[in-house]
Amino acid sequence: MFDNLSDRLKTVTERMRGRGRLTEDNITDAVRDVRRALLEADVALPVVRGFVDRVRERAVGAEVTRSLSPGQAFIKVIHDELAGVLGAGATGFELRHQPPVVILLAGLQGAGKTTTAGKLALYLKERAGRSVMLASLDTRRPAAILQLQQLAERVGAVWHPSTADDAPLDIARAAVDAARRSQAGVLVLDTAGRTRLDEELLAELKVLHTEIQPQETLFVVDSMAGQDAVNVAAAFGETLPLTGVILTKADGDARGGAALSVKTVTGQPILFLGTGEELSGLEVFHPERMASRILGMGDVLSLVEEVEQKVDRKQAEKLARKVQKGKGFDLEDLRDQLEQMMNLGGLESLLDKLPLPGGVNSNQLAGQVDDKSLRRQVALINSMTPRERRFPKIINGSRKRRIAAGAGVAVPEVNRLLKQHTQMQKMMKRMSKGGMKRALRGLPGLPGR
């Protein structure tokens, strides 16, 4: 997400970074480039106008011109304004209510409401420690009811049954009563969508909200919808007292215009970003951190939090003890490390959160070792016998052919995996003998090589 915008803005900020003095001319040129970058990212025109006006006003003021480092001060202005447009200072998700906390999801058909309901239930269970009940009010699409029921079973949420013959309001009332009786901490209501906006949908939602009085009313919007997302957001915002926004399919949108527009249009903060089909693909949206990522400054805080939540600490400690004792780094250890990386969203997700030097594109780096290749490597290791994983040196030509056939790849893929493992094994051996500094000397492209 934001790939195109990030590339353009990084070019602007790199050009301004070394400036010892800012003039009206170079500020005007920089602001013009920022405006063009935002428009190409499909940001709504009123949002672009407000953004560039504020940047220009701050850039020509004492805040920048009297700074000891004007170029850096200009970059800070861009960062602060990006964070403001994305919703900096918002209070965020609120669960401190008398249970059950009722969350109403609203949005168009195809925006990903039902999948988001499952993701939200998993997030609330794992991150907030809440018991969750799910209920579908989408009586116009019976498949949606079955889909949400299956999601409830997968994430371990309580399921409130409903049928296509029930009235949405009746389902909602019964679900609230059931949630109270079962002492569920949170009730998530998945509403019906449409392929386009219509008065019937909005009227139904308005009645539901008035009768149920949910504590949170979240607008679910497809980030790939661009300007259409802005129009839909405006209509929903006028009909319902929204409390927040969830952007879905964020990993499929390289422009990011919806994210930079929807907060301004609805007046409500983006609370979550949804990515991929996996139910774990829901992350809290931090405006300041996202602004840093857009400008190529990385997001180390989010990376650290993600590592703490998703990395198997016991497994990591076991490997560390094994390395310290000088025991071999076998292919099962390599498989564990590859799986940990995939749990963190793959190489692209990791690189996106790391601060990279100017001109270095995280997508280009990730493209050299894509997530598909990680999965192929795991498949190859799984295709081996336990003895082959522990003693890779026994893998001869016939074994390579069998392993490759089992994983559905060519023999050269096996050779590449074994070479990679050998390199990592040597690095682990250096770490056990001479520590990290000595191990790093062995890596290509690093000082001391």
C-alpha cells in the first residue's frame, strides 16, 4: 500500500533533505511535486488542496525558514501533515463499555465485511482477551450467513444462528439478548451490503442503528475502490454516526488514495487495515507510523510488536541454545525460520517496516526473494525424510529428484535450497565460536568482507 505515493514523496524529500537554505522557489517546486504525487495516488481533490495549502503555509513560515536544518524541517512538515490526514490524535477503538460491546459493520457488498468480522473476532480474542459472538444480519445473501458461521468456528467465536427468513432487526435484537445471557464481551453484527448505494440499504442501516444503539459503528471499505470509496464513505457518514473505518485489501492497493481521503470525508479515524485472506490479516492502523512508512522512514515499533506477538519465543530460545552449544543448524531449523518469516507477513512486509536508504525500494528487494519462493522452500523441506533434514549431506542425485518431485519443482530448486542452508550453517557456526560480529564479517556486501 502507498507504494507509488511513497516512491514519489521519497524523491521529493531526498531532494530537500540536504538543503541548507529554503527559498520561495524551491518550496513552490517541492509543494507542486507533492500535489502531483497525491493526485496520482487517487487522493480526493479537496483533501489534496487542504494538504498542500497547509504544507505551503508551514514551509514558508518561521517553523522551517528559521530552522537550523531547513530541509529536515520541511520533511517533518510533510510527515506531520500526512499523519494528520491519516487521523493522528484520534482516540481509536473503545471497548470500555458495559458488555456486550456491540460493533456494527457497514459497507458495500464486496468490501469484505464478512471476512473482516471474522478477522475482528480473532483480533479481539487474541489481542484484547475478549469473548466474542458473531451474528449475520445479511438475509439477502444466505451464503453470507453460512460463511460467517464457518468463520466463527475457525476463530473460536460464539455463533448466533440466523436464517434468510428472519428480519435483520429481529436477528440483531435476539443476538444482543443472547450475548447478554452468555456474558459475551463483544457482539459483532455483520450487515447486508449492496453492489451500489441505494436508499433501501441506508434506511435499513439507520433503523438498525437507532434500535440497537451499538457502541461502535465501523465503516468497512475496499481500499482499491479509489474515488468511489470516497463517495461511498460520504454517503454512509451522512446516514450513520460512524465511529471508525476499516480499510480492507490494503495489500492490493499501490496508490493509497482511499486511506488518505476517507478520514477527512467521514471525520472518523481509520482503526484497522485488512490484508490478505488469512484471518490474522488485521493490523491496528497507526497514522504517525504509517506516515513514516510512506516517507521511507520505516516502522520499527510495529515490527517489534508484530515479532512479540507472532514469533514463537520458545522455538527461538531453543535455536539460540542449540547454536551456543555448537550443534548443527539443520534443515528443520531452516524450515522453522522460513515459517516464522511467513507468519510475519513475508519479506515484503518486513522490509516495508524497516528504514531503507534513499533510492532503495522495499518491493524491489522483496521481489528478489518473494513469498512464493519461501513457500516452495518449506515444501521442499517437508518433502524430505526426517533423516535428510537432520543430515543434508546424504542428499544425493536420486534423493534430489525424489524431493523435487514431491514438492512439484525442478531439481535446481533443491540445489539452491541446500546452498542457502550451507551458507546459514556456516554463519551459525561462526556465531557459536566468535559471536555476532565475526559472523557478520562473513556476509557479502558488509564492511570487513
